[in-house]
Amino acid sequence: MLTITDLTITYPNGHPAVQDVGFTVGAGEIVALAGETGSGKSTIAKALLGLLPTGSTVTGSARLDDLELAGRTGHDWYGVRGRRIGIVPQGAMTGLNPVRRIGDQLTESVRVHTQASRAAATARAVDLLDQVRLPANTIDAYPHQLSGGQRQRVAIALALAGEPQLVVADEPTTGLDLVTQNHILDLLADLRTKDVGLLLISHDLPALRGVADRIAVMYAGTLVESGPARGAAHHPYTRGLLAAMPSLEQDTPWVSIPGTAPARADLGAGCPFAPRCPWVTASCHTQRPVPAPVGNATVACHHPSDDRPLLFPPAPTSGGGVGSRQAVGPVATLTGVGHVYRSRHRQTVALAGVDLHLWPGEILGVVGESGSGKSTLAQILLGLLRPSAGRVEVAGNDLSLLRGRRLRAIRHQLGFVAQDPYSALHPAMTVAQLVAEPLRIAGTPRHLHAARVTRALELAGLPADLIGRRPDQLSGGQRQRVAIARALAGDPVLLIADEATSMLDVSTRAGIAATLRHLAESTGLAVLFITHDLGEAVQSCDRMVVLHEGVPVQQGGPQDIVGSPRPGYPADLVAAARRYLGAPAVTGSGD
Amino acid sequence: MTVASRPAPARIGLARAALGRAGGYVAVFAVALTITFLLPRALPGGPLRTLGGGEVGDLDPAARAKVVAAYGLDQPLHVQFGRYLRDLIRLDLGESFNGGRPVVEAIREALPWTLLLVGTSVLLTAAVGVLLGVIAGLRRGRGKGNLLLAGVLLFDAAPAFWVGMLCILFFGVHLGVLPTFGVTTAGHTGLAAVGDVASHLVLPVGVLVATGIGQFFLVTRFSVASALHAPHVEHAHARGIPHRRVVARHLLRPALLPVHTQLMMELGWLVGGALVVETVFAYPGLGRLTFDAIQGRDYPTMQGTFLTLTVTVLVMNALADLTYPLLDPRIRARGRS
Amino acid sequence: MRAGRAAGWAGAFLLAALAAVAVVGPWLLGTDGRERVARPYEPPSAERWLGADDLGRDLFDQLVIGARGSLGIALLVALAATAAAALVGGVAGLAPPWAAATLMRIVDLVLALPFLPLLILAAAFLGPGLGVRAAVVAALVWAGPARLVRAGVLAAWSRGHLQAARAMGASAGYLLLRHASPVVAPLLVPVFVRTAMTAIVLDASLAFLGLGDPTIPSWGTMIHWASVRGAMLSDAWLWWALPPGTAIVVTVTALALVGVATEDRLNPTLRKDR
């Protein structure tokens, strides 16, 4: 039905965002397009709907039955968008018109595409809501009255309004918690009929494997592998990506692919993955591999293999428990800590009854979905928020007794790494200035700065030659390492990492975790590792706390929690994570 | 599914927000009351000094006694304030120092003219300013959009009194097609009288519109240009909604929300701000009454007009606050902070 | 975008030229514009470019000297109002909620007062001195911008890098200086420009109403006398009322061009446009 051949898309800046890509989507088929940030997958979605920025050029062909999509301009797209191809755009949840009712927006799409009468369109709108399993009264709701998952369902209903042959869903589950993600993917799978094809675009390879019939994997603008979703992976990048997903089993190694994806301008004649590939040979650098059939799949690699060892560096996992506990005593202790947010209209319990000890050299994981009180916990430990109940002791000081300057002095002994590496670094400061900032704030003598900065960069795994760069000249992973280096510069006793990996590409996450592990073991640093990803916590932590609606519902070693979760939320969480990761992936192991 | 049950708490939030706002209005009103009360008592050269244009000593004892009695100046301050409030509740604003006419009567006569002038001007200004602003916003950075921007900035820069003078010169003196002062010419009845009033309105309204569209234009242009790439606008394009429809139904309505606030602010502002234009065109409105009162040190009239102006601004603000949630469902739910 | 920047530069150039006239002009003329140097109502001539007013004072001299008054009040008001807006808005953005609420109530209050009548009242009673006029105008125009600054501070507060510095134990002063002010300071440029524009037009309006300083020539006063002394009834308006009005329009437009250019550049949602 949709046949893409030799598709090349060039942005106005002259660099190809997508190069010689070809794949098909059949009627009634779900095809997944997977890849990391900047791989070009969203560019393909935009090209299919004519939404590329003006000045972009598209060569090759993308045919939907008899309809050629490449080379259309302006008004040619009417009758295609929405009518033949429906889209669930990236960030659709935030992309509904805020001041019009859901019903208005649905009937508008129905009427624009089908010339239905007003009454018929309303009936159809209710019908569409039913298809995405929303009640009929959603029609009178405004977007802000719906949850993220509900809004995503509305976006899917909108994509279906014109009865299109093909639905393109761009990152439909990003930003939703795991349980809701699974619901949305189920819904998309159920919407498949024998006439409608679905192109599912996501960075989340394991999630795609659960619903798609076939998967195409992109890297740096090229298609590296496509084949049946449940078949074996052959390309080293695909295999690396799968192995980079943290498993719930601690003995399954968790790897990261070293390096970062090349900028389009740096692409040479060879294989784009060659600089990061463990199987690289001389011909890889000079010759671009051509897609060729390997088993059921098509692979663009000179050395495809589904069983050759990968040799990517795995993140070290702990043996559990650290010897120095009794000798030194805890770095921080929370006793009966609770917090209630009060506004004029309501009270929200953010935390209740938290008892925790943080030991030197130990990584303590805090797992929970958004709104579970994870970040509130971090704020309380930093003394940025006074808990409404309980006692917090950090480095031997009761925080409730401290004010002003003395409270701020406590923060000089703590390191904090925030979720978003893009906003957390001041855009006008250089790496050297950024890393030295805590020293300047703490009043450390100036002549000590340079040495401390160099050491912190080294501990965070950053090359020293980045020292003069500004944040916009760094990749996401590098930025997060700068944030870690900054947190380490003041020689903290405790490092608090609040979702520090969640905005990074999958292939680099394990590297960050490895760095934290190394720090804990070599310097005796205590780490509070906050995450929503159970697998990641299992892989990187010595001990875990599961938070749900502010209450610590289970505490223990990773294997205890995964092996015997308490009924209720922990059990649901473990089940959802198992489903998400699917049956143990068919990959080569990392050893 | 909680969709169905949402509207009820939304309404409570709205009521609560309105209540909070009301407290604010009461506070502003109280301050305005105090200012108007202190006006004749605190200004350098109070009523005792300036009445009759001379110094205190020059005032003959009888006149002086009259003023002291009129303001109760021989009483302690709190007694004076109590009396002032009591009179106010009875809508007794005293009598003008110039001619002894009750101030309430003068205001009652002037206010409708000002409301007519300002109401017409603001509606026209908003209509023209928004229309041009939308055009310029959609074409931002292109030839036509820039030209429009330059033209509007030029008019916005011109002082109203100067434009008014030039208009009188051209339309009144040279062309002789339009009346240039007052609100009526004697001798018209019925429909002709309406036409007469309308023809008197043309020039002052024209000047206020020409020199006033700038704010509406800029607010609209900025808001529309910002909304061009809003996610829901791009989403609507991606769904295949025709361009014109996207602009009309998805881009403009959210983008024009700030214009509503601007409209209400302008209404409140112009009630006093039309003063200059009223003076130029000898238009017997509230602004001119205020100006003449200040010039003639006519304290009772000054107090009356200031109070009226403040109340008008407050009423406009309240209207803006009350009607805004009708336009923006998000505010309806949250209440305003 | 490019046209916008060109217009901004054109505005800046015009302002610089006007400022030069205001600073050097009166000194070059060697007069304060108050001497009778010609016949009353003398029409323009090669020697006396704009003729003379009803008292025989040179109108061209008055026009040049008027630039000083207009730009002077614009500068004074803009400085004072921007400083007040930055101070009140900044404090309201950082202060504890109750204090911020109180401050914003005061701002609401100032915004709800009948602006122009109060201004006229103050001008009528406090006298026409430059400093007094500037103070009164500034006292009335700072409130709107203060809201803007507060919004900017609140936006800066939510930025990740400021919160990160806070987590490092930075003091309020450090946060304000290193992290908030680079975000907020650019907002002050349009505020400065807009208050300057308002000041020029308001001051001219006061002078037109006869509340200006009679001892110093200004554009508004020129128009006032042109109107009062019947210049509008003859051709005299051409050299008596038209030039000062045009001067006001040019000055305010120049400011507006600079203001719009900076505002467009500062709006991140417009930047990806073209």
C-alpha cells in the first residue's frame, strides 16, 4: 500500500536528513520505524504529509497506492492530509486547541474530510470516541480537563476522522507513564483493520516489538535494518539498542554504545555506524553498505550477524550491600518524613512516612511514576523544601534547625543532577565555568578551581578538551556529564540524581549509570538515584524504594522487589515492566 | 472517567476567583475615596487660598465661612470623612464653586457624552486595530506586513491634540464638511438630530481611532505571529484542515484572548484619556469638565469627576475579569490568580 | 526579519541624530529662544527659516531647543519608570507570596487610577518644572511595566539553571545577579523605549493644555501658542504648528522602531520563523 523507495530528504541547510530509505507498509499492517534522536524518523513522517520546512527537497518516491507523495507542494496536499493519511503528531497531547471542545474539533475534522451533515458528524464523533474507548460525554470536554492518556486517545480519534488508509503515529507514547503507554499501544494495535495500515514511529524499540508486525531501524538518516518484529536482530546497532534496554534480571548485562551519532555534515563515504561499531573493519570506513537480505530481514551492514558477541561495555552491577556501612554511619537519614502541599483550594499529600538511610558508597534507587513524590524527596534532602512532618538529617545536621547561610552551606556538600540537561546549564557559560560554579558559590579559594574542575570532569568521564565549549556545542549525553561533573566539583558526600537519564538516548544511558557506579565504589559517594524506569533501577542500584502516591510501598534489594513484589502497585509496576520488555530479547549477549 | 463531573468544581473556582477579585476592587475604591477626600484638603493652596484667586486673607469673612462650612473644615478630620461618606451615599457631591450648580447634575450631563464618544472610539479602534494586526501578524516579516507596521507606528506616534487641530483645519475650515466643536447644532429634531450628533462625533472619534489603534495593532500582531507555530495550529494543518479555516478557528481565537484584556483596559483608560481630544473639539464630556474644574480650582467638581472616573475604570476592569473566563475555558476551570 | 532589523537601526540612527541636535543645537544657536528677534508673525524667509511667533521670537530656534526638553523628559521618565518597574517587579517576583500579592495590589491600584486627569491635576498644582513633570509622569507609568518584569522574573525562576544554582546553595543575591538578571534585563529595553514614548506624548499634551513651562520653549508649548494665537486660522500653521508636531511624530516613531525591533528579537516563538 505505502511503498517508499530511495527516499532522500534534504533540509534547507543542505544536509540530508534522510538518505536512500526504502520500506513498505501493507494494508492492515503495523510497521514501526525506530531510531534515536536525530535519526531522521520524524522527518519521514513529515515528508509523508508535506509538513517539512519550506526549502527542503524530497527525492525518490513515496507512493500510497496510485498516489505519489514526493514532490507535492502547497495545495496539492489537500485531499491527502487527514483524508488518505491521518497523523498523530509528536506531542499531540499538547497540540489540541485549548479553547474548543473535543466534540468541535472532532466534527470539524469529520466534516472537512467527508462532507457529512452536522448531525451525522456528531454521531461519527461519538463513534470515534468509542473506538478509542472514551465515553461519549468527552465530546463536551475541553482538552485541559483530560489526562495525558485521554488526550492522546483524542489525537488518535482525530487521525481516524477522515477514514484514512494510513495512520502515522509519531512518538505516540512519549511522556506517558508505563501503564498508560501500554494502553495506548494496545489501542493502536486494536485499531488495525484489514484496510488501514499503521506507521508507528518511536525511539522505544522494545515497546515497538510488542505491537508491530515489522520494524525498520534508522541510524543517522539511513535505514540500517528492517524485518519481522519478533525476528532476530542482525545489525550491530539494532543489537546494541536492544542490549541498552535495562533488563529486570540483574545478571543480564546492560550495555551502552560508546560515542554519539555523527552530525550529518561529518558523514563520509563509509558506514555511518562505523565509528561506534565493535565489528568494524577497514572496508566499513570506505564503503557504504547496501541493504541486502539476511534471513527474513534486510540489513545494511558489511558484517551482519545475530549471534556474534557485541563487546559493548556493560555497566557494572553491584554485588549488593557495601562493607563500610557500620564504620562510617549514614550520610543522610530521613525519619517519618512527610509533606503536604497546600494551596487555597486543596491539599495534596506529596510524601508520607518516608524512613530512609543513605550510606556512603551505596546507590539507593527511588522508583515511581510522575507525581509519586520522587522529586519532592530530592527537594527535601537539599533543604529547598521544609517537610511538613518528620526529621531530616544530612551530614550530621538536623535540617529543621538550620536557616539561611548555614542551610545553604549544607547544599555545598551535596551534588544535584536534574532531569533536563538542556535547561540546567546556563547557556552563556563555558564548561569550565559551569563545573566551577559550585566552588564559586561555596567560596572555595580561586586557585583551587582549575584542579578541582579537571578532576571532576575526569570522574564524570568527559574529555578535558571540552572545557572551553558552551552547552549548545555539546550532545545531550555530554551535557548530562557536565551536570554530573558540576555536582561532583564540590566534593559532595551525597549525589542526588533526579531522573538524570530520562531525557537521554537509550544507547548512552548505561554509560551514565556506569559512571555513577564507579564513583560510588571508588570514592565512597552516596547516590540517590531517582527514576521512573524499573529496569534502570534494578541495573544500577544496590537498594531500592518504590514510591506510590508519596508512600514508600516497598523497600529492599532489586532482586527482592522484582522477584517478589508486594501485591498492589509494586506488582503492577513489575508486570508492566515485564510486558514492556517482552520475552527476553533475542540478542547477542555483551560478553 | 471524570469528564462529566468536571464542570461543577469549575464553577465554584470561578465564583471564588470572582470573590477574591471583588476584594481587590473594594480596596482600590477605598483608596480612590480617600484620595478624592484629601484632594481639596491636601493640595498646596487648598480651597481657602484659591477661591476668588487670592490669598487667605483676601477672602471676605462671609465667603470664608461658607467654604469652611461647605467642607466642615472646622471639624476634626474623621468627622469630615464621615460627613463626606454620608453625602456620597446620598449622591450629594456638593455644588460647583463656579456658578453653584450641583456637581451631580454636571456629571450626569457630561458622562453620557463621554461614554458615547469613548464607546464608539474603542469599538472602532479595536475592530480596525485587530483587523490590521491580524493581517500584519500573518504576514510578519514580509513586505506588506512591514509596510502596515510602519504606517501604524507613524499614526501611533502622532499626539492626538495635534492630529485634532489638523483635522479641524482641513475638514472644518478648508473643506467645511464637518462640525468641529460641541455635540449638537441647534435646530435639529428627530432623525436629523441623531444625524447631527453623529456628524459631531466623526472628527473626535476619527482622531481617537487613528491615534489609538497602535496598542491593539501591536498586541494582536505579536499574539498572532507567536501563534503561527503553536502546536495546535501545526496539528490542525497536519490533519488537513484548510488553511483559512485553521487561521479562523484555531489560530485566531486563542491568539485574540489578550486583545480582550487590552479592550477593557483601553475603555477604562480612555474615559479620562479622551480629555485632550474633548478639549480640542470643545466636546462637553467628563474629561473637559475635569480639566475646567482643575483650571478653575473648582474642588467639588474635581472630587466628583475623579470619583466618577475611578469608578468607571473599576467597572471596566471588573467587566474584563468577569467576561474573560467566558472566552477561555482554561481560566474557567482554574480560577484566576 | 531583516527588514525589521533595518528599521530598528534606522530608528536608532534617527534617535542619535535627534540627541545630537538636542545637545549641540542650542549651543550652536547661541540663544535660549526667548528673545524677540523679529516682527511678530513674521513669515519664513531665507534668514529666518520658520518665521516668528506672536511675540517675534524665532520659531526655528524654539524647535531646536524643544528637542532638548522632549528628549530630556523622555530620558528622565524612562530611567525613573524603568528603575521603579525593575525594582517593584523584581521584588514582587522573588518575595514571599504575601508580600508579592501586596505589591501587585499596589500595582493594580495605580493602574486603576484615572491616569491623565491625575497627571493634569499634579501638573496644575505642582508647577511646570522639568523634574516635577518627569516625576509625576514616571509615578504613573511604572505600574504596567512592573507587571511585565515580575512575569520575567517568575519565568527566569523556573529555568533549570537557576534552580540548579539554588540546589548548589547559592544565595538570593547570586541567583538574581548571575541567573535572573540576564533573562530579565533584555525585557527592560522595550520597557525603557515605551515609557520614553509615553513621556514625550504626555508631556507635549500637558504643554498643549497650557500646563507647560512658559519660560522654556518646547514642541508642545509651540503648538499651544500656535493654537491660542490663531495660527490655525492663517497659513502660519504651516511653519508654526506643523514642524513641532512633525518633530514629535519623528521622535516617537524612531523610538517605536527600536522598541518593535527589540521586542521581535526577544520573542523566542518568533525566532524560528523564516
